[in-house]
Amino acid sequence: MRSCRLCADRFAATATAHAPRPVVWFGTGARVLLASQAPGMRVHHSGRPFTDASGERLRLWMGVDEATFYDRSRIAIVPMAFCFPGYDAKGSDLPPPPVCAATWRDRIMEELRPEATLLVGGHAIRWHLGLRDVTAAVAGWRDHAPRVWPLPHPSWRNTGWLKRNPWFETDLLPALRGTLSGLL
């Protein structure tokens, strides 16, 4: 996977004109699966997932420290695409290329046996639950917990969503932290 270059031409044609750099961060014995979207530019440069403000917010939501979060024997971080997809001409993140999940996801999922799966953002929610409405999926978290936890993306762009949905912090996050505390 680390040497995958399926999207080299696609990434070269983006506004960032970058080369693929798959960020692979999981171990097969991890009890928690973090299914996320795709690495951002900072992660592309660091080679380590969630090395940005989204990662800080996600760790806060999970109630874990950095050492626990990056312990591959405890938490498997498996995005829908392993490379930064680039920016469009307006500077917005491009979506994860579907070819990545189509090529790698089933193979990886066969190897993992997580006891809890966190679906971070719409792309992961759609792939794993088949649901398109992120708010409805997250609001219905009790239908899936404690095995699956649909979450919004922890980006600063979702601060308004968090303010409009206070139940996320008052109801979902304490339950999630309780589950993770027992597993980790």
C-alpha cells in the first residue's frame, strides 16, 4: 500500500500537483477502527494521520491522549483514501478518490477485527452504513452503538454543526468515551 501510485496522474492534475504519499497507520490487533475521509495537506507532509486541528478535536472527542491515539496496536486508522487527494482550483479539499477504497478497503477489513468502529465524516458513513445524511446518521448513533459510532468530521468547518446539535457533546460523546475507555 505504501508504494501505491494508482492516483499519480490524478494528483498531478490537481491544483497542488503533488505525488501520492499513502499514509498507512494500522495494526491487525487494534480493538478500535477509526474510518476517516482522507489525509489533508499537513498529514501528506508529516506522514502521520490527524496531525492537525481536526486530530486535536478528534482526540478530545474520543477522550484519548496522543500516545494512545497513535498506538497502532490499539487504534487502526483506515481512511477512505490513504493519500491527500489535493485541492481544487478554489482551494477546497477534493473528495477521496473512490479507486482507493475499491482497491484496498475490503482487503484491509478482512484483516481487522475491531470491537468498535468510529465513522468519521460523510464518506466513511456512506461506505460503512450506506447513509447519505450525516446529521441523521449521527443523530441515530444509538441504533449502531457500541459497535459503530457515526461522527461528523472534526474539522473547524463543522463548528456551526456542533453548535446546532448540542446533543452530540452532551449525549453521544460521553457514551463514546465510556466505550473507548473500556476497550483501550
